[in-house]
Amino acid sequence: MARIKKANLKLGNKSFDLPVITGSEGEVGVDITSLRKTSGAVTFDNGFANTASCKSAITFVDGENGILRHRGYDIVDLVENCSFVEVAYLLVHGALPTAAELKRFSRYLNQHSMIHENMHHFFSGFPADSHPMAILASMVTSLSSFYPLLSHRDPTFDITSARLISKVRTIAAFSYKKSQGAPLVYPRYDLSYCANFLNMMFSSPVDPYEIDVELVRILNKLLILHVDHEQNCSTTAVRLIASARANLYAAISAGICALWGPLHGGANQAVIDMLNRIKNDNRNVKKAIERAKAGKHEDRLMGFGHAVYKNYDPRARLCKKMCDDLFSKRDINDPLLDIARELEEIALKDDYFVSRRLYPNVDFYTGILYRAMGIPTNMLTVMFALGRLPGWIAQWKETVENRKARIYRPRQIYTGPEKRRFVPIDQRKPGIKGRVLPPVVKNL
């Protein structure tokens, strides 16, 4: 089939030719860059669901067919054959590392895993009940003061990327220890990336943590599943900040804050909360299904459906298999997994969910896996951020290296009042009928 080179748009009696861009996987996009200049009109796309904000060579998602690839590699191949560090290298550098490159990159991760000693004072300044995501976002921003020298043009950008990937892992573990009132555990040079994280999380001076090879393997896979997912909310936030040429730390902090939202990275925590509510309601799964079908927002099934996938999320399939393998090997009995399995079984046979193509997404089983590893619920979004970090770095780098990239500046359709006559303050009347003015509060 011949590629389409242009599209034609008619506005009233006028016609406009618009260039057509075709991606390497056959995706077609209409280039409207000059539309406002030539026609005076803009497009309206609520939530940007049908708008491509950039060209990218990092991740390909085909939601209709349940396909996810990073730099051309299928997610299944990466999860089954690679460590998280290998995939992080792939995202940042564009190719899987050789044995020598992997060894060097791993060495950088270990060498740069410590955070500046003065940053430890920051942890003591946070309230004891601070959410780990609040601490993570704040600490990442502060990294720019302690490690200001970075550039995507630096030939040692792998040091810059390794420094951030490694230090964010340390900050994440420290934030958990802070929330527990426990002493901080420093990273160890002799441990791998994931083993180091688990040791920093669960070891203590009086109770050393015994490295569990199976949990290290599972953690590697979970982080790979989250490593990147095209132009989602947090990635768009990263590229938005990068488009202003802000530094890497500022962009990553913005991504962390966006990920914190319950409709994005916080969804896996919402799934655990939902499963707990069902468990506390006499494990009445059918009742939960019927409440969700009634259409109330607060009763919807978390972990079902996806903005892009209209098929079974390939990451969810991998997570479910990991759950089955881990729980059977360790003979783990978790009522939340039983409830999740029953929910999925009923929903996939119910026409309400099938007709709407509401399949389990990656968040449905990840929280249960992290639970089995001992990761508390308030750390689930932090785990998502750890996995997504290499993708954010790659997206930032791709943005700032693009000489044709422009600062993000969306248009809008204004719906407010037309021009109004200015009224002096002594002639103004309440603008809202029946408005009650708030009481005057004196300065304290």
C-alpha cells in the first residue's frame, strides 16, 4: 500500500493541504504545525489522546494488538532475558550493552550510589508520616545543587544517567527507612542493583537481610515492565520540562510528581486498596462487580482498562505469570491474590467489561507482587518511579538533543466572558447571585 503524503482539510469554503507523517511501524499522523498560520484555526483534542506531541525512537505501543517494544525489542524478550540494568542501558543509549559495556555501566551504578552526606539532613527535616513520593520528588530536585555538572553532550553521559538511576534508588530506600523511623542502610559495592535496593530496604544493624535470589529476579522483571510506555502523563511532563531546556533533575522531579496521581502511577496502590475493601466486605466479589457496573466513579474496578490498550496489556500477562510462579514456589497464601483472580475471571466473561474492552492492566497484579516481597503499599508508586526512571532519562535526552524541538506551548479554546466594561471598585456589585463574602481574618 502506497504511503499517504498529504491530507486535505476543509473549513467552510476553504481547503488546506496538510503533510502526513508515517512512522516506522506504519502509524499515520497529520502534521498540523502550520494549520493556525494558514487557516487561523487550531485543533481541539481533549486530553491529547489523538495528538502526537513528538517523534520518538524509544518505545512503540500498539494498543489494539497488545504490543509493547523498547528500541525495537519486544517486552517479553526483555523481561525473560535481561536484567533491569541492561534494559536501562538500552533505553538511555539506544542499544543493548555488550558484556564490557554492561560491566562498566554497572560499575558506575555502584560508584555513584551514595548521596552527598549533607543531603542526609534533608531526611530529618521531613515529618515522620511524609509520603515517600513527596520525599523522592524533593530530593531529586535537590540533586541539581549537589551534582550540577551534567550534559547530554557529555561523552560520559552514561555516568550522568548511572548517577541518577543509582542515587534515586538510594533515596527511595532512605525515604522508606525514614517513614519507619529506622536507621539508614548504605548501599553495598558487592551487590547488584536490585539486590542492593532490597538490602537497603530491609536490612538493619541488628537484623541483616539475607539476599533472596528469587525476589531479586522478580524485582528485575517488575522494574523492566515499568521502564517506559511512550507519551503517558509523566513522560509528557518530563518532555514538557525538557522542552524549556531545564536540567535533567528538574524534569525527572516533574515526572515523579505526575506519576504520583492515582490515575497514573498511583493506580497500583489504588488496586490494593480496592482489594482490601472487597476483602473487608466478606470477600463479596460479585457485589463489587455489580457496583462497578452501576457506573459510580468511586466503585469502578481499579486495574482494569487502559487509555491505549484495547486488548490485554502484555505487561499484565507477564505479571500474572510471575504471581503464579512466585506464590506456588513459596506456597504464599494471600487473600488479595485470590480476590484478584476471581475478579479477573468474572470480568473477562461479563459482557459489560468485554464489550468495553476493559482488560486487566499492568497495575492489577504488580501491587500484589510487591506485597509478597514485603514492599508496603505507600511505596508502590515509588517502585513505579524506579522502573520508569531510565525511560524518563531517555525521553529527556531525546528532547534536548532534537534541534528542531520546540518549547511545549499548547493552544486552547477560550470559553470565558467576552470583553467587559471595567467597573471601579466602589460601583461593583456581587458577581455571583447570593454570594456570601468570607469573614475577614486578622493576621496572626
